[in-house]
Amino acid sequence: MSETIETLRKEHEQICRDLDELRGLTEGCPLESVIEDLERLIVSHVSREDVEVYGPLRKLATLSSEADAFLTKSRQDLEYVKISALIFFEKYRGKSPAMCGDFKKDLERLSGKIRARIDLENRELFPFLLNFWKTLK
Ligand SMILES: [Fe+2]
């Protein structure tokens, strides 16, 4: 589990770097490759988390009310972030900032949601899972 968490933390860092790179793009820069990279990373990250983190968390939720509460809180928030990201990617895929008046505003909004989600996972969810795993050994 600790290797999985470490990989996920590294992906969080890469997602934040990609968001910063998008923020730094100026008019005339092609958005396409950065958007595609970020979308690909987020889709694979969320899939990995679903199998490797939320799968075990769902099992723990049957044993622990604390895990069940985490699962409920995490699931609602994750769906909200996923839908926001899909809307953003659909809107801006294949475009350049010069074509997109709302781009900066939409990026800031999405970036805030993603960073809050990452913070929740890094600060609460991952330590909870690691600690729970230790108690089971
Ligand atoms: Fe994550």
C-alpha cells in the first residue's frame, strides 16, 4: 500500500505542475498538448485510485465506521471534481487561449477544486489508509 500511495502522491505533484503550466500559457501558445497530457494523467490517476485506494477503502468501510465516513465524504467530493474536470476538458480540448475568453477563470476554478481534492487525499485519506493497514498487520 505504501508504494501505491507514493506513486499517487507523485502523480498529484505532476497534476499540480501541469495546472501551473496551463496557467502560464499565454495567447498564441497551443493548449492542445498540455490539456491532453493533463486529461490523460487525471483519467489514469482516477482509475488507479479507484482500484488501488477506493477498492480497499470500500472493504474497510464494512469493518469500520470511520472508514465508512471517509468513503462517503470522499466519494461525493470525487464525483464533483471528476465532472468538473470532464466539462473543462470537453470545453477546451483542441483550442488555444486566444480563442477562449473564459479560459483563465475556468482554469482557476478547476485548479482550486483539484488542489483541494489532492490536499484532502494527501492530508487525510492516505495517512488514514496507511495507519489502518498497519493495524491490520
Ligand atoms: Fe488523487
